Amino acid sequence: MGGYGDVQCIDENGMRLDGRTKDEVRPVSIETGVVPVADGSARIRWGLNDCIAAVYGPMEAHPRKIQRQDRAVLDVRYNMAPFSTTDRIRPGFNRRSREISKVTAEALESVVLTELYPRSKIRVEIEIICAEAGTRCAGITAASVALAHAGIPMTDMVVSVASGKVHDIVVCDLNKEEDNYGEADLPMGILPNTGELVFLQMDGDLSPEQFQQAWDYNMEAAEVIHKEMVRALKGGDE
Amino acid sequence: MKGGSVARLDNMSGDNGADGPRRSRQAPLLVAPGDDLGDSGEYEAGHGVLAINGRLRALKQGRMNNRGGTVSIEPRRTAYVPRPSDLVVGYIEGCTSNIWFVDIGGPFNAILPMSLGPSKAEFGGIRKVLDIGDAILCRVQEVEENHSSVVTMKGMGLRAIRSGSVEEIDPHLLGRLIGRGGNNLRQLKEDTECRVVAGDNGRVWLDGDLAGIINARDRLNALLTEAKIDDFGGDV
């Protein structure tokens, strides 16, 4: 798929390029309060991904036409810093960041109690500092923590993870090579306390069995990441 | 917050009676949004808690309290939402010929009509009465269903703030600032010889001589630090 011939992403013992087994998540660490002027903020480091999310509001929604009389709207802006990848990214909104902003807003709106703040908006800014595959998942996860840190009432936090397929083997939490040269990618947004889904995308093809396997990997990974999110919010080592 | 050998009041005396007041003495239980807090049949859902499918779920990050059969969360951070009769400190953000727009820290600017303002102005002279950037002490008159609110300056003690300093704290910390029966606030006023007006939106007007204001401000900052330490279990 990548066009560079056959990149061997996983060896015969099931060891991956970064030394993980196929069901292992990259190391995740989260901290809150990294943007002191924001109402809430969080930074997630997930493998080589580095992502900061800041939340402002609720505030009056501008322009007027985006206001909803019965609820608040989430104004999500996902952006990759120009220096976040080896190829420089042209600054500004593009097709991809627009799409990710939209799916992120929809995923988060299903947990935030928006009806408490009619006519207002909650501004969520997600900035990718360093990208290594799965930035939309890192963005959604960081945004959930930032919303919680801002004290915005929400029924649960969204944990987002992507699993996929490389050389016909299903692997958990794709890294850069696996994302580039692999065959499929399945990002999911999971509510860890109930196991509900609020976000699901698929890129590539998976057989029903492989889909189930990727699904299970995502569910397991979500638990690990949720632990770290809760630890970050509670500020201690429990 | 690791159980066992922590030196807490209830751990130090050898006799831990089975039904002693242990529950209330435990270190604060911190929760994150989505945490399960128990069966909704057993307890009432208070602030920051919602009953979903027979279970109580946390909506906010903060400390869980369980008093009188009601489970509630004292949040770590809150946004101010205006309610009628709240005393607030606002800043004038803009005006038309007969209305001021006031930032009271909520999601929306409140309006202050000329009829509820401090004095009548001639046509075109509204900024001579209250100019953009002025701080005012006002009261929320009404909050409409769509959350837009009207404030008034008709009432005892309501005025434009022309001296002193305005500090901001999170609204949920006002309870600590005021204390039981207003004790802490009275003490603060006596110690610093300052006029201290705590608005419900978390803005606190301090007025007095410079040394007093600085002293009062330091005390407020100490309160904020203290609240932060309490939130994180008291060991940091």
C-alpha cells in the first residue's frame, strides 16, 4: 500500500518494529493543566505522539448561526503543527483536519451534557505537536481529559484507540510503519464505563473475524488508557 | 491514598470501633467523570451526579461527598452560571445608547438597562456614567430560560467599583472563603481591615489601604493553594 515494496512490520515471533507484541499498547502518559490560561487542558504522550488539548467556555456562541436554542455546541478544532511530521504540513485548516474536527465534535457531544448550556459553545482546541499514527485517537482522548479538567459535566470520558491489520495479522494500536504499510485501520471511540461506542471509522478491509479481533484489542487497550486518564485527573498515583 | 499504614486520625488510636465515625474521616475520595458511585436506589444524586440506568455516575472531576444519603461532588473547577438574586462583580464590556453589556463571568454577558443603572444619562452620555472596562457591584435581577440575564444596580450597596482591587477565585471555593456562619470572612475583614465583598461569581472585591489589600490577597491565594492540596489527598 505504501508503494515501497515489502516492509516487514512484524517478525515470525510476533514481535513488532517497536518491540511490542501484537496486543500491546504504546506507552501512554497524560498530564493536566498544561495551558494555565485555558479553563481546562491536557497533554497526552502516546508512543511518539504528543498532543495538547485546551478547552475554553462555555461561552456565547459566535457566529450567531451556529447557536442552538436547546443545547451548547462543541467547536472543535484539530490541527497538526507544521513541524509535527517529517514532511512539513502546510499550516491551516485542510480537508483532513476538517473531517477529524467534525468526528471529534460528534464523539464528544454524545458524552457532554450540552443541554445544560443552551445557546453557548465550548471551544476545544487540539494541537498535534508530534505525530506518529493515531493522532485522531490521541486528540479525542486528550480532549476528553481537558473537558473533564475544565469541570464540564459529562456522563463519561471518551477513550479512543485504533487497531488494524498488517500483513494479514491484526495488531493493537498501530504505529507509523504499520499505519503506512498496513492494510487496514479501525479507530474507535469507547466509553470505558459502559463499553458503548461513540465513534467508529474504518480504513481498508477486514474480514468479520479480523474485525472482531481488532474490536477486542481496542476494548482492552481502552481500559489501559482509561486508567491513565483517571490517574492524570486525580493527580496522584493510585 | 494507599490504604493501610497511613497515619490518619482514625488509624492512630488502637480501637477502631466497628461503627465509629470512620466513613466521614476517610481521605477524600476523588472521582473522574463516568465513575460509578453506587446504586441509585440507595442514595440520592446531588450536585455533579446523575442517575443513569439505576446507577449513580459522576459528571465531574472532584471530591465525592456522601452526606445525609445524598452523594454529591465538590468539583475541582466550575464555570459560573448566573441565578436570580446572585450578588456579582461585573465588568462593563460594551454599551448602546441605553443599555450596558456586563461580563459577569458566565457563558453570556448580562445586560444592565439604563432604568436599572446607577443614574440616568443624557442621550449619548452613557459612557460618562459607566465606561467600558469599569467594574461594578451588581445583583442578578432575572435569568431567562435561554440563559441571558439582566443585572441591576438598584439596591443597597450596589455601586460602581472605583477603588481597591478585584480578585478571582473559583466559585465553588466561596464556601471555604466565607466559612461556617461567615466566620472566615469576618476574620479576614478584621485581620486585614479591608472591606471584602465576595461575589457569587467568584470575584472578590477588596478595598482598604494598600497593605491591607495585599495581605487579603495573599490570604486568598493561600486559600486557593490549600484547596488544591486538599483535592489531591492532602499528601502533596
